[in-house]
Amino acid sequence: MEKERMKALLLSTLAMTVSFIIWSVFSPIAGQIQKLFALSTLEKSILIAAPVLLGSIMRIPMGILTDRHGGRSVFTLTMLFLLIPLVAAGSANSYAWLLACALFIGMAGTTFAISLTFVSRWYPPQRQGFILGIAGLGNLGGAGANFLVPSISANFGLPWVFYSMAAAIGMTAIVFYVFTTDLPKPAEPKTLRQSLSVLRYKTTWQLSVYYFLTFGGFVAFSVYLPTFLSELFGLNAMDAGMKTAVFVLLATLIRPAGGYWADRYDAKLVLSIIFVGIMISALGLAFTIENYVSFNILCLILSLLLGLGNGAVFKLVPQVSSGNTGAVTGIVGAAGGVGGFFPPIVLGFIKDMTGHYNIGFVFMMLFALICLILNHLGSRPRRKQNYRESHKGLELTT
């Protein structure tokens, strides 16, 4: 049993890592694409954000499908699907065609909900904060994209960025399918209505708002930091990609610590400290964005805070509704993904309208304040052994 658990955790993390390299593929080469198709800042921002949109929305149905059919088949089919838009993107000759490919490449982002749902079924509740933090290390794919994509583009050309990603995900799908197994499916799978019943719980919405900030902030920085570094400080694509990779690496590696501290201490207190830290850091960026030293220091602090927040939030997700982890994971994960979709577009719009980015960080500070208030007004979710659908008459207290 322990051997199967370990294989599920390690191979799921590997598959999510490769998928997240693909999900982040446009950010490191956005400048090249902008020059190739003569795009405005807003058009470039939309291209960067497009994969985030579908990858966020589709987390909900993919999490539910994983609950019902198991992670092995759903994960494998999702990875194989990615071959289609990746090969198509390699031959794209217009912005519209590339944008359409980018949207469907966003399916790579749904592997987050699949992976965490798949892994959570293998481990008991008292270990899930730390274990799901490890599974979340698949976010390292964002760092991998910033290392690999500029190098592939420089040495082999832009089309081979997409062709090489197609080869990588195809091989990963085969390995994952061959070496993993699913736990036995529930005797009576949840209906769609039962799965979506988690939307009735206040806790589902609270965690979604928190993850909109923490994971959304992580994604937004991951995809837009190269643009900041090149436009504000004149770094080339390779240097900007390397610095962005450091941000992603720190935010991802610290994630298990957030889950561990939420396991050990009061998750509400952990989240409050994180929200206060994000407020201070975002406000600092708003006033010192053109100072290279302070910009780098504050971005590093934010990477740690956002990573800790991601781990702490997902410690609480499996507690919302027994047997519906995939549905809750999908909903909360979707909120986080959408949180990464809007900031790049808003930043592009702000830059086109005002000529600078400062106001965007004021918005981030205000949203962190909202999360802090909600965290103090709300109550920590309390796990009960079963809930309404278990026929034991217990309901979740939210």
C-alpha cells in the first residue's frame, strides 16, 4: 500500500510539473511573439492569460470527473489531449490562430485539480496538508518553463518550443498510465448535483477567495514577471526568465511548509499573517516599482508568502466535504486560476492607459485586506466524518 501511495504521489507530481511547463509556455516567449505579430501590450497580455482561463474554468468538471472515474484515466487522457493544440501552435502563422491554440493549451492547468484529487484519496486527513503541499510542487513547471523555453527557442526556433512540449507530455502520459493505479471507486459515485452541493457551503467560497489571491497572485507573477523585468529594467529574455524561475521555485518549494504549519497550528492564524504580509509587500511595490533592488526583494518576499498561502489553503480543502474533494478542489482551484487570469490583462490595460503599473499593486493590497477581513469574520472549517449524502444525518458546519 505504501509503495502504491508513493508512486501515486511522485508520478502525479511529475505529470503535473510537465503539464505546468506547458501551461506556462507563452510567458517566456511573449516578447518574441509580440515582435513577430506586432502586438500591443494588451494583446500580448491576453495571449499570456488565455491558457489560464480555460485551465481555471475546467478545473471544476475535471475535479468532479476525477472523483467519479479516478485520476489514472482522467490524467492520462488530459495529457494526451494536449498534443493537439501543441502541434497546432507549432505551425501557427497568425495571432488569432496562436491565441486559439493558447486557449486549449490551458487544459494543462486542469491537471492541478486532477493531481490533488488523485493524491488526496491515498492519504489520511491528518497528513494531507503536508502531502498535498508536496503534490503542489508540480507548480515547479512554471520555473521549468522559464529555464527551458527561452533556451529551446534560441537554439531550435519558436515552433520547436511547442513540438518538444508535445513529445514530453506524450511520454509522460505513457509513463503515468503504466506505473500508477487507482483506488477502488465508490460503490455509488456522486451525481453531478451531489458534487456541486459543495457550492452551498460558505467555506467553499471563503477558500476560493483566499486562493484567488494566493494562487492567482502566484500565477500572475509567474506569467508577467518577465514582462516587468524586461520593460522596467531592460533585462533580456534569458535573464528575465531566470529571475522569474527563482520566484516560481521559492513559491513552490515553500508550499509544503504552509500545509505543514496549517496541519500543526491554527490555519486561520497562519492565513491572517500571510494576508498581512501580502498587503505590506504589495503596497511597497506600488511605491517602489522602478527601484530594481526593492523590486527584487519585495518580489522574493511575495513569492514566499504566496507559496505559504497556497499550502495553507489546500490543507483546509479536503475538510469541506467528505467524498467530494475533487469538486471542492476544482472549485477552489478554478478560483485560483481565474485569479491568475485577470491581473495580466488588468496590468496590460493599466499600462496602456497610464504608462505605468503601480495601481495594479494597490488593487492587490486591497484584495488582501478583503481576505484578511473575511478570515476574521468567518470560522475555520470543521471536518466531520461524513456529511448529508452519507445518510447519517450529519451536516458540515461552516
